[in-house]
Amino acid sequence: MAKKEVKYSQAVDELNQILADLEAERIDVDQVSTKVKKAVELIKLCRERIENTEMEVKTIVKEFEGAKEDS
């Protein structure tokens, strides 16, 4: 079964919830490690999305600037 793709906003929301739960000490000590591992996965996903988006935007701007020079 394929993994469901998590949207950036969903990842941020989940990270915020994990952080809030940790700060409020609502997470059982037995779950802290699991929650921290999940948070690290979400942070990696967010960084990757940001980097990919940045590259896409740079490509779009470069193409636009090239098209503008041609006219």
C-alpha cells in the first residue's frame, strides 16, 4: 500500500501539536521517543518541500526573465 502524501500545512500542524503536547507534558514518557522521531520526520519533509519549492520558483523566475529579454 502506498504511503499517503502529507501536505506541508498538515505536517506543520502536526509538528505544532507534538510541540504543544510536549510543552504541556501531555505525552506519556513511553511515547516521547516515538513523538520526537515523528517530529524529526515531519521536519525533514517540510525542509524538503521548502527546498523543492525554492528550486521551482527560481526556475520559473529564470524562465520569465529569459522570456522578457527575448521580447
